[in-house]
Amino acid sequence: MKTKVFLLAIFAGFVLSSNAQEFKSQVGSSKEAGYKTDFKKNKFGDNWFISIAGGASMLLGDQNDNADFANRLNFAPQVSFGKWFSPYLGFRTQLNGGVLHGFQNVQPFMQHNKYIAAHVDLLWDVTNFWGKYDEAKGFRLIPWVGMGYANRFKNQGLSRSESPTLNAGLLTAIRLSNRVDLNFEAQGSLLQEHFNRVQEGHTSDGILQLTAGLTFKLGKSNFEVLEPMDYALLNDLNGQINNLRAENQELAKRPKSCPECPEPVAPVVTNNVVDNVVYFRLNSAKVDKNQQINIYNTSEFVKEYGTAVKVIGYADKKTGTSNYNLKLSEKRARAVAKELMDKYGISSDKITIEWKGSDEQPYNENNWNRVVIMRAEK
């Protein structure tokens, strides 16, 4: 029992600061670039947004160059709805519409037609991808690509025209508050050549659009950084350290000598089982640096007493299938055994490897079962 408490104290002292404190997860920012950081998956209802904007559009088609620039401009309303899956990757559906001015003949006849278009886009926030993620960042740059459909309604005796579209653009977001961004956006749509109802053998028609508007964030808007250890575990270890300190303070109040008490006789221990654990990240079999102290302590125990050690791998029950977790627990067990042999010089004949998957759960707390337990007997 004393050995277990001693190992626990060493491990906790390595992970925690000298003054016990409540650990909190890192939410809304990262210490490294977004692509180097793992983020916790948010709930389905989190990180949605809706945008309302307006601006100017221009149809690029046959014979349009013959018209005045001012006559080619049109008012362009747009509405968007989407979701961010991470600080740098998201999707949206955007609806565009209004009036398009097309032109025919050298002395241009203006086609004044209403149209509607919709497209689905993939958003890439390069400021949060290449730079550190920060939900309070004042400016973000977001290029995007998408596909959609455009319909130009029948009018002025001209038939309806329609076309699939390829879309691309650049969106900028300026933070106004926790829930509102100011957006400026430039985008282009590539359409089939017949969309403007004039065909002169050109490859395609197009629409250019410049808009400004507001984006409103719905639900939880920030992301949480995944850390190597669960904070619930750290806080539990913290509590155990505080309890040990309190016990030591009580012991320090006792007199240094106790002549009326008989000399203590050390009990004879015939079987002393020492368990030590290595915790893993979700879906990982990589041994983190902050877990090396546990492997080191186990290797020192084996060297001191010449005992064998059993390395048993586990996986938590709430993620992955039973078969997948069995393989994952094997990888974890073999990774720890490899550290014992290669890094700390424990002979392979002193190590037995087992793996239990998620069918056996050594701990009641689900997240704690992403472990390898090293069991040595004296």
C-alpha cells in the first residue's frame, strides 16, 4: 500500500504544480497553429451561423461589353446558413438572387430578368488553420469553393434558362461581438454558355458579385482543445494530494517520541502487488511524455525486486466497436512493453502482455479506461 501511495505521489507531483489547483480545459484558443491542434468535437447544435448580405452583381456574357458599365450592375441580395466543424473547416448553403441585365446586338437591347441561384460551399479559415486559433480574433480570412444551380426566369418574351454552377470566393470576417461578425465577400459563378440566352460559341457565362453583410452565430461558438489527460482525472489526483498533505500535517503535530508505546514491528509481507497505469488519449496508442514517469517507476521496481511485470491494455467502452477496441488495447499494451524494454532495459522474459479491449472496464469512470495497467508482484 505504501508503495502505491508513493508512486501516486510521484506521478501527481510530475503532472500537477506544487500548489494544488483546479484544472480547467482550454476553450476558445490554442497555443499552436490550428492544424497542429486537436479539438474536441462539439455537439450537433453548436457552431451554426446565418448571414444576411447585399451588394452588386454583374452578368458576364456574350455582347455585354457593348453596354455601359453602370447598366450592367444589379442589386444582389444573399442569405447563407452553415456550420463550422472545427475552427478552420466548415460548410454553408448560400441563396443568391435579384435581377440580371443581359444585352443583345451592337446597339444593346437590355434583358431585364429575375434570377435565383443556390450553392453549397466548403469554407476554409486560413487564419485559424495556419495561425493560432483564437475565438476573439478581430479579423479572419476565409476562401471557399462550391457547386450549385442557377435559374433565370422567363420574361420579355424570352424563354427560361438554367445552368449548374461552379462557385468560388473570398470571405472576410471582422468581429463586432461574441455573436456578430461584419462580412465582406467577393465571389464568382461559372455557368453554361447559354445562360444569358445569347450563344456565340464562347466557353461559358459568369456572374461576379461583391457584397457586405452581417453573420450571426448560433449555439456554442467556440471550440475546446483536447489535452493529453482528462481534467476530471487531474482534479481527482489533485484531491488525493491535498488529502495526503492534510494527513502529513496531522502527523507533524504528534510528539517526536512516544516512550509509552512499544516499538513498532514491521509486518512480514509475503505478496505485495504493485499496480501502475499509463493513460492514453482518445483513439491513440502513443505514449505521452507525461506518462513516462509511471513506466520508469515500474521498471525500477522490477529491477530492484527481480520480479516479472504483466502489461494489460484496455479501451473505453463509449467509443469504438468491441473488435476495434480489442486491437487498440493490444497496440497500447505493446507500446508500453516496448518502452519498458527499449528505454528502460527490462528483459522481454520479464514481461507478459495481455489486452482486454473494452469488454472489461477496470474503472467506473469511462474515460479512465483508456489505460495500460502494469502489474508487478514481489
